[in-house]
Amino acid sequence: MPIRVPQVGHPLIIFLISAFLAATANLRFFEETVTVYPVAENWPFLVSAAIVLTCAIALVTALLSLLFPIRAVGIGLFMVAAVVGHFSDTLGITIDTEMIRNTLYTDAAEASDMVSVTLGLRILVLGIVPSVVLWFVPIKPCPLRWRQARVLAAALGAVAVTVAVILPFSDTYASYFREHKPLRYYTNPTYPIYSAVKFALENGADVAQDHTVETRMRGAALPDGDKAHDLVILVVGETARADHFGLNGYARGTTPNLSSRQDLVSFSNMRSCGTSTAISVPCLFSLDPRESFDIESARWTENTVDVLARAGVTVLWRDNNSGPQGVADRVGYQMFTAADVNPICDVECRDEGMLSGLDDYLDTQKNDVLIVLHQKGSHGPAYFKRYPEAFRRFTPDCRDIDLGKCSAEEIVNAYDNTILYSDHFLDRVIALLQRHQDRYEPTMLYVSDHGESLGELGIFLHGMPYFMAPDAQTHVPFIVWAAETSDVDREKLVEIKDRPATHDDLSRILLQLFEIEIGDVRPEPVKGVMPMSEHASN
């Protein structure tokens, strides 16, 4: 006699989906919560928090099932939760609007570095298997109107239960929502869904508008009568953290070339304006401070590169990363991520390849020149791909994209090797500038877009919301090399190298180096960031 499986109504399906997701997709959320509220003293509150989370997922599931079939909703939630849960549990990553933006602007090579066997197993066990089960569960048929009424009843029931379990702990929840708001970033899949909807609405509204580019610093111009041409190479690093530079006091010799030089200055207290490339690079070149920087309007507002190009500076942008993030769209750029352009490629194309042909290029220029080199740098988790075998000095190094398979020592060793290779690259940049100091007044600036977490506090990689980001993701290296013929006053740089500085300062520094009137850059200018010699043009 065949076994008859009882048909299940929509409210029960919604509850089962929500309970499963609360139990399997929120390990990081519960880990962070019990850190703040220890189990022994707070177990009743923690039980209520688990119920509230389940009800929140049920509410989202119910609302989505008003628009889509419940099976499609459940399968979608299972898959989203499995992927998000993997990155949250293993790397401490949260999925907010900026992480979504960063993901969309990541190139295919970087994205492939995030795909691992562990991720595949998670999707199989917690995504595909429950999806198959849900697909074959017989759902009780009923007219659309009654089905929607029952789904609404389930949603209202979830709200009622939430209120009922919050009331006995109202004081605790008051402090929870007021003082520990970052915990909600780990709720899965509710917060990623909220972030995706918010991102879509913000960007959808922006796309629907007609845009004209806002001109900044209309009167910007190079000084008259200045026969000595300025040459600035700005190296935009990737994922480098200041405390892993030997030049900054790190115990390891990760910067042997730079440390041996007496003609450069390393600023020890530079902070990034974001924790992801998609935010930090546009913000780095913005003429607005971080507090008022808006990523949407930045695409339609002139940045420092635009102003310099309009003033008469020849701008060359070479990119071995995921692109200039909109910064160089109006001046043009060259991608060096493929072997048909980059002459130095093995497992991937190397940053050194961006230097090819620059000697000849500089020999033909007759104006002030800004060259921007956007590195692949230290981008994780595949740190081992970021350096050639000759720079595999710190061993054993992690040779896997799944950092969970490596020890803390192996991860740090691999990361430090990437810094060692960047040291070699920057030394080559300086050597190139030295070859052209008879025709130019050359300067090199190096600053990373953001830092990187290497397992501290259980967090890896980068992209945390700025207000809760650890210091490792925002404390970045900033290095200045200037030739003797440059207008930069190196002695004064040494005096201010330990002062607080931020990415906001870069626009002013570039404008100063090219001796352009600063005008409307910022209402409260930062003084003394790049002191110039007395003979610099006014």
C-alpha cells in the first residue's frame, strides 16, 4: 500500500522554511550575539532572539509568497542563505549594499577566487537538498484569494509572536537595537534581501534620471611660464594594510627595497575612505570629503582626474585590477589584465607589466603628466596568486583559495609575500622616475584603496560596513617619493608623517603637486599634508 504524504498548507510551509533557515544559516549571527549576551546569564533572551529571527524570516517569506509561488520563494531563499551563510561563517563577511556593489564591480577572475569546494558543499547540503525536498512536498491546493488570506494571516501571526516575545525583554531589546545594531547585519537571509532591495531601488532611481556631468573647479589651470614639467606616478594599491609594511615598523622584512631608501617618506597614520574598491577608489579621487561623498552622484561629478585633465595635465591610467570604478571613464584608461596587453603574465598578469613602454611614452610627452597605476596588489583570498615564485619568501604559505584549509600562519605568510612583491614593484616605479628626472620634476605617491582582515576577530578579507570595520581594513600605507628636482619639501614631510591623514587629502596633494589653484575643493582644507618648496609656482 503506497505511503500517502499529507498535504501541507502555506502557513506551515512558511514556518518550516523559516525555522530551517534560522537554524542553519545564522551560525555567525548567534556567535556574535552570544559574545555580547553570554548564554549562562541571558539564555531566556537568546531563546526569544531565535524566535524573533524565525518570525522575521517568516514575515519576509510570507510577503514574497504573495508575489511568487511558495516553492520558488523557498528555493530562492535556500540558495541565497547557503551562499551568504558560507561567506559569513567562514570569513565573517556581511552582505550590505556596499558589499553588493563591490561584488557587481568585481571582475570574473577575482570572483572565481571566491569559489571553493567548501562553498559548493554548502550549496549542495543547505541549498539544493532542501530545495529538492520542498519541490516534492505536496502543498494543499486552494483558491488564490484564500491562499493569499492565509499567507497574510501567517505574516500577521509572525508579527504578533514577535511582539509577544519581545515585550518580556523590552529593556534588553532596547539596548540591543540601540547599542548593538551591527548584529543585525548577520541575520540571514533577511538582511541580504533588505540590502538587495535597497540597492536596486537606489540604483534604479539613479538610472531613470537624465544626468549631466557636474563641472568642478571651472578655473583650474596649470601655472603660466612653468617650464619644468611635473611628473607624478600615483600607484593605487589593492588590499594593503599599513601594519604589514616593514617600512612602518612591521617585524618582518616585507619592504626591503623601500626600507633601504633614504629618499622617501612613509605616512604612518593614513585612513581609507572605504573598505572596498568600488567605494574607496571613487572616494579617493573625489573632491568631496568622505562624510559627504555619495557613490551615486560621484559618477556624474568631475573628480580630481577630470579636473587635472581639463587643466592641461596629460593623464594615463593603467589598470591591472577590476577597472577604475568610473574615475577614468571620461579621460580613458588601459586594462592590463590580459596577456595580449600585459607582457608579464604567468598564472595571472603581473603589476610590473603596467610599466612596459612607459620610458618611451614619457620621452614623447611635452606637458605635465599624471600616470595612475591600479594594482592587483594583495587581493584575497587567493593571495598565493598575487606574487611570482621568486617572491615566495615567507613559508609555509597558504596555497588554497579556501582560507579555512590554511592555518593563521600560512595565511599571513602568503599575504606578506604579496607585500614583498609590491615592494619590488614600487622600487621599479621609482627607478623609472629616476631615469626621467632630467626632463621632469618626478614624484611617486603610493596609497592602498583599503586594508584587509587576516582572521583577527574571526574576520577575513574586507568590505565590512565602515562604522564597524576593524582597523586592519581602514589603516592603509601611504608613501611619497620625490626626486631632488621636485618641489616637494622632503624635510617637512618627515615632520608631519605621523599626523592623522585620510584619503580625503589625495585630491589636495595632487592639485598641489601640479601647482593648480585649489579653489572649491573642500571648505576646511587640510594644511601641511604636502608641503611644497619655496620655489614652487603660485
